[in-house]
Amino acid sequence: MPRGLPLSKRTSDLPSRRQVIAALPLVAAAGVAAAAPRPFGDDAVQALAQDLARQPYRAPAPDLPPVLGKLDYDAYRDIRFDPARALWKAERLPFQLQFFHRGGLFHDRVDLYELHDGQVTPIAYSSDQFVFKHGAPTGLPPSLGFAGFRIHAPINRASYFDEVAVFLGATYFRAVARGMLYGLSGRGLAIGTGEAEEFPAFRAFWIERPGAGARSLTVLALMDSQSCAGAFRFVITPGDTTTFDVTARIFPRRAIANAGIAPLTSMFLFSGDGGRRFDDFRPQVHDSDGLAVAEAGGARAWRPLVNPAAVQTSAIPARTAQGFGLQQREQRFEAYQDLEAHYEQRPSLWVEPCGDWGAGEVRLVELPSNTETEDNIAAFWTPAAPLRAGTPATFAYRLHWGPPAPPGVLARVVRTRSGAGVVAGRRRFVVDYDLPRGVSVEGLTVQATTSSGQLREVVLHPNPQTGGARLSFELEPAGPRTDLRAVLLKSGTPCSEAWLYRWSA
């Protein structure tokens, strides 16, 4: 499945529907906005979401012409927006918008509006806005609408508007930082990921027209699904690290016990683990190589990603999460040897909660995958208490797209490798650390545990090649699965992030 799409590998799981909201003040039955009688903003989108959640969810009949619905991935990519028609290009504003045609996997129509001085103007679809490599299909309705949009800005050089962010498919979006390439995705909301997943979808966007000197772009969005409706605000600021300031207000139609807040989606095929099942010239293939979690008080955890044989879900309890994210810590070209994909240029994505989210846990879902074109990794925050029907819930956070955070006061895991042990039946693990300035291996000890089986030959020694430390040990399994944990100690106090790993036979 193409990148940035839901974790499920079945295209039938994609929400291919558009609900007509005739009762809402800004969306007419034909999907064309009327002029707002008063300034439109966050409160108006929240009111739309709340009104929508009070109504039963209704899935309308599909309205995508069959000739577009049958397009395969390559045929869909042959439909390109004409950059000369970009919104705000003629006005020479600091941001420009380009749009995606409906078709292929992207059946849904999303209504797009320009917001300027509190007034709403529909962004009208025309087939003339697109270049069709094999000619435009005949009979396309003038009200077909768009599948999504992308944001362009001069992030790398002042003379060129690069693509910096895209909203396309369900509630998926992606962004890049200066000098980086697209990699992992964010989502508005996840429900039941790793189980019987439900895919909420953005139904409408209001993009605020930027001023001449604007550094940020504001996007408002209306979301809908069987379980809830929602209102979102994104303030997008491109740069060395691109940030999204997000406010999500969720209006549940029913109790939601498995909600994923600030969900992240990525791809992990293989890395330096022994016994990999891929016949590939590249040493590693992934958009992200691990999940990082930070708690109040300075404690941190690092969970290397795996491509499992079966779906697996892991939970990291964090009563007061300070942040979490999927990171691409391996940033050497030599680690990938891929002159086309350049995985060393993929961004990490860090979630910084704003305010107290209360009790909950960070969940990691890993799906088996045989191809790098599928996203098979998800990470998100799940509240300890279900979202209650009829009770709005608000979550504010900042997303940081860019290089992984630099080393701090704790030793940081940079690589994890495994292979056959010296003794038959054992597994050998090697974990490399960066050490903070002024910290040496002398005087450090290791606290290593396993949920089953035994750990043998636990050794910590200097790594003269990196100037860091290397931990090695062998696992003597006692079952089909075990959870491993290791932390470096100095004078009995943790001086590294906790290394977490789930091994399966």
C-alpha cells in the first residue's frame, strides 16, 4: 500500500465515503460553502463538530466516478496538479497551496475553503487545474472536489517553494524539515489500532490566508467517524525543525476505550538484527528505528522497532508523559546504501504534550510487513479512562518534525543488534550508547532484566570506535516471547535511558 496510508493492509479498510452535512451552517447539500454571516474561526468548527456528533453517523452513497476509482497507484500518480495554478502564487505570499485529485485509493472528497478576515471562500475544483499524463477522463463532474492538499514554502532556499506538508487520506498528514525528505506520518486520531481499526476522516479544511510576512500557516479541520466527530487546529511553522501546534477537540458519539491521541505512523522493514528474512543489498530499510518516551523527572525509555512475525502491541506506562516520538537515530548513509530512498534524510517526529493529559500510556503497535511501501508501525497515547459519550475531550500538543533530539544528560542508545549466541539456542544482543560529555564507562554498572529465561555474560565496555559504550549479553529463552530491559547506572542512579526490547522466537 502506498506510503502514508492506514496501517491495515486491506484497501477496503480505507474510509471511502463523504457524508453530506446539509444541516450544518457552512456546508450545503452540494458541498459548497455559503458565506458566513459572522467571523468564522475555531469556535465555529467546534460547533460544527459538536452538532455533527449529536447526529447518528450516516455514510452516503459513493460519488466517485468508476473510471477514477479503478486507478492503480501508478495511474493515480500520473495525475499532477499544475504548479502554475497554486493558490496564493500570484499574490507572492509566503505559502502556496496545491491540491490532490480524487481517485485510486483516495475516494473521499474533502471540502476546502480559504479563510480570510473571518470570511470563508470555497476553493473550487476544476479539471483544468491538473495535468493528466494520459488525458483527462471524459465526463468528470464540475463538483468532483479534491482529495487533499499540500503546503509549499521556501524552506530550503528563498527562490523556490518546496513541499513542506501534506494532508491526504483519512486524517493522515506528513511534513519535512529543512534539508529532509518525507518519511513517517502523523494522524488526527486513531481508534482501535492493532485491533478492529476504525479510520476517522477529515471532512473539511479551512486554510487561513497568510499575511505577507507570515512564518506560520493556520489550518482548521472538521473530522468525522462512526465513534466521534472532532475539531482540529494546526499552526504549521516550517524550519530547521518544522512544528505543528495542534489543538484537538473530540466529541464522542459513544465511549471510546481504545483512542489513540497524537498518533504517529511509520515503516520499519529491517535493520541490523541477525536472521532477517529479506534478500536485499541494503543493510537497513526503515523510516524510523525506535520509539522514545520521556517522563516527568527526567526518566527516558528507548524501544528499538522490530518487524514481527505477528501483530504485537507494547505499552509503556507513563503517568506524566513529557513526550514521545518515533525517531530515525541512524543518520549515516552507510547504514542504508540507498541512493534513491535516502532513509538517512527521513525526519523524526516528537510529540510534546501541552498541559496535563492525565494518566495513560504510550502504546506501540508493530505489524508484520514484507515491503517498504507499507506503513506497519504506530505509536500513540491512550488515556487510562475511556473517552465518554457526550463529553468533549481536548488535547493540545506540539509536533516536532526534524532531526532526532541531540544527546542530553542521559546516555542514549544509538544502535541495537542481535544474532545467534555462542551457545546453541541463545540470542546475543549488542547495544551501543552515546555517552554524555564527561562520562566514561569506568564506574558504570548495568541493571538488566528479562521477563522470562536467563541473561548470561552481561558485559559493559568502552567502544573506542565511537567513544561511547557497548553493552552485550546473551538471552537464554524460556518461552516464545520475552521482554528485555537494561539501564546504565552511576553510583546506583540511572544515567541512561532505559533500553526496552521484545524478543519473539
